[in-house]
Amino acid sequence: MAKRKTGEILLQAHKVVKKFGGLTAVKEVSLAVRSGEIVGLIGPNGAGKTTFFNCLNAITVPTSGEIVFAGHSLASQVSPATGRLVFRLSLLFVLLSLLWLPLVLGVVWPESYFRLEAVLSLSVLALFRIYLLRPLSRFRPWSRLLLIIFVLVDGICAASWLWRSAEFAEVSFFGLFPFYPLFVPGTLLLLIAAPIFLFIFNLSQIKQAFGQHLRADTITRLGIGRTFQNIRLFSSLSVLDNVKLGRHCRTRANFFGIVAGLPQVRNEERDSAKKAAECLRFVGLGKQLESRAGSLSYGDQRRLEIARALATEPKLLLLDEPAAGMNPTESADLITLVRRISEGGIAVLIIEHDMKVIMNLADRIYVLDHGELISSGTPVEVRSDEKVIEAYLGVAQHAASET
């Protein structure tokens, strides 16, 4: 096989770590991929290969380490301390509001609610605030805005409570028990003031954290395409429509433009359909544009997923076990397709268990075992590495691959 021309380093991962509680799924893994290169990532089940892929395109946020793609840092530069600070302060706000919000509604505006309506409203508010913790911990910008709105509303409610509570010597909380409104509001306002001051004193850290964390859609626009281990197609949609969905990251149409049917939106739709059809012809599905995706054979569905990933116009394509479940003929076709993709200047990082596929396809191979990088090099070097033979290939398979 003739050696392909490769360019400069496109992706550089350095000591990437991903922990799930006490379990370390990825342990300081480093690798590099050059433009136009095909790089394999292999290892036994549970070695951390897919978790590492997820770190590369922000589906999973790495615990530590550095990932640089085309000059852009993909790993969050948010320190663990800042992440814990944001989460704990958010949790504190939510817990405090859940403590005193029912008292505000029960004491200040009891005449505005029937008891059942009050319970339902408070339940919805409580669940929504608890749900807010997850996107806050992932530094979603819109979640920060909601938190600010909640804080302002809570402050207004607390001030109104203090203002109106002077009218009462003793009131009944939703008719359940007597309540002295002047004692608790002051105490709770002091507690609420504590996290507010913590936010103010750490504002630069928090703003930096929200500004540095990249999302998966942002990374796709930068040029990383992805297929998944399990087929993820919209089976009821046509083949063409499935690939057009991959063009979403390259379009600018918004809701109002689509509803109004603006000319630029129609032009963009035609351009998306044209480029989607080109991707389908490239993978060999040009005659099945209007077929239902769910009616395709298993191998064609795999190729359809690759076409959808190519529609995002990637510089790097991540393939997660694309040959899984394929017969020998389909596997051979896949090898040809991936080589054609690479010859077009797109780098490919591929996870694969079929050793015949990966050894015939990859320029270089990295081997993971229990989250650790145990070997790297050319297919010949990796195949003869004793650590790889022991951890993954096995003596029998190694002997078979030599024949």
C-alpha cells in the first residue's frame, strides 16, 4: 500500500484524563493526528476508547488535560476548583430558594392562590430549579442567565416580604400554622447575601469559566465530524433528509426566516440538498436519495452515517467501530471508502475491533488498556508489541495475524 501524504498536526491531545467519581476511564492519554492521516485507536472492551472520543468532541468534558484542534483548545480550561465553586454556589441558591420561596408565597400572597394551585406552582418551580443545576455544572450560557433571573426575582420577593410583613404581628402559612413573618426573612436574607458576595468576589473566575467551555455543536463547526458505535439514524426520514441534518451546523437560517420563507433561506436549503446528495454519491448511496433510511441494509446504514458526518465538512472524522457487524465484503468496501476520505485531505481517527480492517487501513495505531496508553506505532510495530499481544490480541490471534 502506497504511503499517503500527510500534513501538519491537526489534533494534539496531551495527558487527557476523564474520571467518573472514583473510576478513571481515561488515564493521561496523549496522541496526535496529522491532516490526511488515518490513525487507529484499539483496545479491549471497556478500555476507554469511546470515552476518549467523547472528550474530543465535548460530549464528555475531560477532567484534565489539553486537546488542541487546528489551533483551538477543545478541552475546558476551567479548573476543578472553579467548577466546584460554580456548582456549589448554584446549589446553595437553589436550596435556599426552596426553603424560603414557599414562605414568601404563603405569607405575602396567600390570597392569590388556591391551595392546590400553590402546591402545583411551587412543585414546578422547585423541579425547574433543581434541573438548572445540571446545565450550570456544564457551563451552559443560558443557564447562567436563568440563574441571574432567579436571583433577581428572589431578591424582589424577599424585599416585598419584609415590606409587607410589617403589616402583620402573626399570620397563618396557607392556613396550616401560625407564623411570625419578621424573624425568618431577615435570617434568610443574610444567608442569601453570603453566596451573592461569594459570586461577586469570584466573578472573574466564573465569567472565565463560562467563556472557555466549548460545546459539541461548536466543535462540530470547527471541523470535527463523528459517527457513533450504535447506529443513530432517523429511520422514518429519507436518506437525503438524514444527511441534510448534518448540514445544520453550516446553515444560518433562523426560525423567523424559515417561517417567512426568505430567499436566502430557500437558497440555503437548495445548497444543503445539493451538498448532501454529493456526500451520498461519494459513499455509494447516490441512487437511494429518497429511500427510507430504515429500509437500508446494515452496511448501507453505516455508510449513510458516514455521509452525514461528511456533510458537516469535517477536517477530522471520528469513526467509532464503523465495521461492527459487517460481513467481509462490506468491511472491504469500508476500507476503500475510508481511504478515499483520507485521500481527500480529511484526517480519520478510527476505533475498530476488526484487526484485519485496522491493520490494513491505519498509518499509525494507538492501543488503550484500562484507560491507559500501552503502545503506539505503525501496524507492524503494534502487532509485534508484547504488551498488545497480552492485553488485546492474545497469542492465538497474534499467530493467526502473522500467517
